[in-house]
Amino acid sequence: MNIRQAPQDTDVLIVGAGPAGGVAALELATRGFRVVCLEQGDWTLPDDFSGGKPGWELTRLKQWHPSPNVRSAASDYPIDSGDTPVEPLMFNGVGGSTIMFSGHWVRAMPSDFRVRTLDGVAEDWPFGYADLRPFYDEVTHHIGASGLEGDPAYPDSHSFPLPPLPIGKYGLAAAKGMDKLGWHWWPAPNAIASRKFKNRDACLRYGACESGCPVGAKASADFTHWREAIDAGAVLVTGARVRQLTVDNRGLVTGAEFIDRDGTLRYQAAEVTVLAANGVGTPRLLLNSTSARFPDGLANSSGLVGKRLMIHPYASVYGSYADELESWYGPAGQSLQSMQFYETDTDRGFVRGAKWNLMPTGGPLAQTLWEPGQDWREAFGPAFHDRLRRNFGRRAEWGITTEDLPEEHNEVILDPSATDSDGIPGVKLDYTIGANTERMLEFHVERAVEAHLAAGATSVERIPIVRDSGWHLLGTARMGSDPATSVVGEHGRTHDVPNLFIIDGSVFVTSTGVNPTATIMAIALRAMRHLADNRLNQTAAV
Amino acid sequence: MTLDAGQRRAFAALADVLIPASGPMPSAAEAGVPDALVDQALGYRPDLSDAFIRALASCSGADPEAALGQLAADSPDQFEALTVLTAGAYFLSTRVKAALSYTPPPRPAHEDTDTYVDMLAEVVDRGFPNRCDRPTKDSR
Ligand SMILES: Cc1cc2nc3c(=O)[nH]c(=O)nc-3n(C[C@H](O)[C@H](O)[C@H](O)COP(=O)(O)OP(=O)(O)OC[C@H]3O[C@@H](n4cnc5c(N)ncnc54)[C@H](O)[C@@H]3O)c2cc1C
């Protein structure tokens, strides 16, 4: 096959232009490395998104849906999710999934890194909260997060460069309920600009964060990292889908075969390769990169590539209130967060816990959708107006992000029966919710009902497991010090291939119970700074 | 995609059953849903047009209530397409927006800390049932 050569003399090849790839590109390019990133998707601009436009509520259910299986864009790849109760969600393009993320900017707790020691389950991480803290601080100030210093749930009083976003009328109502119960709450930290910050405008409260910010206020990685990385010399190739990583006879990775926008197979050589393709895309690529030397996929001597998938099963409890609470306003984004039930209390019948976020509930169409299986008269006919009156502007969500534990049977496998638009195999997820997490969900849902009732809700609706909630894709190439039981070391270098790094959510040892992007970016920064600092000792392909 | 006259008539027969008038809220037909608005909605969601047309064909000529019940039970994808487009078109109507009487975004993200700062002092006083693994100066 005729393979065209792409630019030579590349020190570092990055696969994936999400936030992890962005952190790598900016750190390495500013430190003088010649960086090329291959990204299968394209750039999006604030004007491309439908938020704030008449078609928003209709198009967010299709063209701007967070499930690649629903969007089915050319940049997406098929993911068979038939055997998982949770649909995997992501965006494939510059900025990666932060184009669609809600921007909840939450750092993990110290206990998250020590669950074996504290709770006797899973494994401890090879580093702790204190090791990561300077990187959390640096990333938080770099991306322009909004929040309020002093949350007593955390052991330290970390700061934010921007003041908190408004919690809104519904946030105030919920906070009063939490106070009645004596439960923890705090104005939530968000990766959304409450004031103009660097190249971003201030939030205009469209509430469309999850279908792309129409204002350019959200800290998606295209804004926070990629423009700056390109200014610093990084080369970002879009419409470039990596099919396979190649290796030499020393077992080093030499670069990647990719298919460009015109369908031409090309080759990018590099001395070092960094994977930042997310917890599904990275194992997909490693498992598809088989060779005589690596018959089970690259960096997979442990057999753990693709295994231990964690996805944070998510429950929603909606409360409807008699008062008008303007819950159509964003950000969405979180108004409040609560860590009241985050830490283990074995009296509850499970270990670990969950983070709660209070969220708005969107526009009028979102209040009136019919669910398959529902009697049509519950949603349409006279009931249409009853629901609209009861819910529009008067409904708020306590969302519950649970910490699921790593289990080897939860995995991402290649699925050659379905291919993407470039003929590369898609993947299949095999995932079940563990017994500990089931009990955790039940407990938290009932507490969230109590929180709404204490706040004065007139009715509550429980969704014990939200299907479209697989936005956190973690654990499929875990970190650790033992090559027999882990894929990468603490700085992201794979044990098997000394010039191959992984820096996305795949490396999580356990899932933590918080939204992972602050942690992913802090880990990526720590890893890439270590690579840059130790460049003279780094093995490289020639 | 545009509806032919028969399809539009079939849709009009269903639209007011799905969304009747109520208080200040107009019915779907009064709001103009079977006219230009459904075309606009289909413009945003061309992927739904096949299922929508099939839904109209399934219901055509039958008693609307019975037909809708049957459609929801037997062909949920068609019922979903029909209702998403009907409700989506309804909320595009200026009459409906006025009747909803709300101020939609954009709205500046003014800080509202003053509304809860006193309450926060209590949250801080309550402290946090944290565990013993707080990092100290000399340990993790
Ligand atoms: C709807 C939604 C809401 C979310 N909300 C939050 C939140 O509130 N807070 C939070 O912390 N997190 C949230 N997340 C998760 C967050 O977006 C991710 O944790 C984060 O984006 C992961 O970063 P990443 O760089 O590892 O991967 P991604 O951001 O997924 O980027 C991976 C990139 O790699 C590219 N890629 C993959 N395979 C290939 C290939 N073979 N060739 C070329 N390119 C490839 C993809 O196209 C993609 O652009 C949300 C996610 C979604 C979808």
C-alpha cells in the first residue's frame, strides 16, 4: 500500500486534541519540542453551535447530541453499547469532549487516591493528592475556572482566578433545603468564565454548555490550550484518524499510520508518542496496534488494556417547585455541589461515595419530551400543559456522580463488525454496574429526594440510572508500579514501550467520585512536565 | 423537505389533539404548528422526516386519539418523531413564547454571592465530616 510521509523531524506525536492532548502540546511546544498532533475531528467555532438559536432544543437531540452513536458524524466511530446500561458520551474534534462538557471543575479528594489503604478495595494510586495539588492549581488558573475559595469539604483552601457563577434562584432554594438538613453545599466550581478571561468572553447563561458554548465562555481545550500551543509551534493536523501505531525491532514506537480527510493513508514518524484519545479511543488504538512483537496489542503485556472500565453511573433526582425558579438559565454547569455523602461510612452498606451537583433543567421542549414506553396521555393532550406549567422554570436536578470501582470484566474490546468512515474497527463496551455502586445509587437517590423535599419541592422524580450519562471514560490502561498489573507508570510511560505515553483518563487507577477532567489535566501536566524535565534520559525512536 | 397538502391535513388533525389550547396557551394549530413552523422544525431535524411521514400515514383517516395510542405502543420511533417535531415547532411560535411569559437567555452572569454569603458562614461552621487523611505539612 502506498503510504504518504507526513512531516519528518517530529519529537513528539500526540494522538487526540482534547484537553489531555492540549496540555501535552502546550507544555512540550513551549519547552522547545517539535510537536505534531493528529486529531480525527475538526475545529468548531462558537457560531457553529445552536445554543441561543431557535433550533437549539431540536438539534441538541441529534446533531449536537453527546453520544457519537446518535450524532453519527464522520469524525465519530461506532461504539456498541448494547450490553451496557450507560451510553458512552464524547466529542471527537479539536477540544475533544470538553466541547460538550458541562464544565464541572472538581478536584478529587485526598481519600480518592488511597482506597485500598482506607477502604480495603481496589488499589491505591502511585501518588497522592498532595503530589497533584500544584498541578491542579496551575491548570485551574490557566483555564480560568470560576469558583469560591474555602469549601470546607477540602483539606486545603484552593483558589480560583474568577468569582463563582450565579447559583440562581433555584440554587438558593436548594441551598436553604441543605441548610435545614445541616448538609454540606458550596457554590460550585465551573470551568466556565464568569468574567472575560484571556481569549474567552463571560458566560451569558444560555444553559447550552453540553451542546457547545455559543459564547466561547466555556473552558474547552480548543480555547484554553490549542490556540496557544499552535502559537508556540505545535502542529495540529485535523481530519487525521490514527489507525495503528508502528514499532521497530527494538520494540519502540516509531509513529502512526493515519488516514487523512481525503482518505489517503499517511505516516507520521516521531521519537516519542503520546496517546490522549480518551478512555475508549486509547484502548481502541492500542488493541488495534498488533504486531509480531505485540500480538495482543501495544503495551498490553499485563492484559489490562481496555479492562477495568469505569464510567461513573449517574442518577438524577428532579424536584418541581411551586415558585418560579428561572431554572431555564445556565450555566449547565453546576450551581451547587455537595460532598455530604462523599466519604465512606460503612453503616450505609457500601464503601466510597458520590458527588452531587445541582443543575438547571433547560428550555421548554426538555420538559415535554415523551419517553418510549410511557402512556402518550401522560405527556401529550391536556397533560402537555400540566407538565409544562409544573416543570418549566420550576424544576431542578440533583445529579449524583458515583464512584464505581474497577472490575476486570468491565471492558472496551475491538468490534471488527462495525467500522468507522475510514474502515477502522469500532469498539464494544461490556459494562455492568457493580453491587457496591448499586447500593450507593439507592442510598444517594433517597438522600437527594430528602434534599428536594427539605427545599420545598412539591413533587420529585427519581431516575436511578441515567442512560445517557457515560461522559467519564476511565481506567482502561491503569497506572501502577508493577508491569504485571498495570499498563503505565506514574508519569504515563507505558511499562512495555519506553517511548510511548498515555495521559488521558485511561490511566486512572480508581475512578474517584468526581468529574474527572481537572484530574486528567493535572495528571497530564505532571506527566508531560516530567517528560520535558527528563528529556535527556528519554529513550527515543530514530 | 415539504409536506404535501394531504400530509399537512393529516398532521393538522393530530396536532391539536397532541397540544390542545389551555389557559393562555394556544393550541398547536392556533400557534401555526401545521403551517410554517413544522417545516422549520423539519429543517432543523431532517433525520426525523421519514419517521414523521410514516407516522402521518399510519394515523391518516383514523380517529386521532385511538391512532396516537396505537402509534405510541406499536411504533415508538414514529411517535417520538411526531411529538418531538410537534412540540419543537410549538415552542418556535412567537405566540407561545409570549404566553410562556419568561425572559429567555442571554443574561449576564452577575455574581449573586450576596444572596447566600450568610448561609455559607454556617456551612463553614458546620465543618465537614472529613476523614483522618487530610494532608498535613509533612505527610501526604
Ligand atoms: C456531555 C459531556 C459532559 C461532560 N461534563 C463534564 C464535566 O462537567 N466535568 C468534567 O470534569 N468532565 C466532564 N465530561 C468529561 C470530559 O469531557 C472528559 O473527561 C475530557 O474531555 C477527557 O479529555 P481527554 O483529552 O482525555 O479526551 P477527549 O476530550 O475525549 O479527547 C480525545 C480526542 O482524541 C481524538 N481521537 C480519538 N481517537 C483518535 C484516533 N484514532 N485518531 C485521531 N484522533 C483520535 C478524539 O477525536 C478526541 O478529540 C463530560 C463529557 C461529556 C461528553
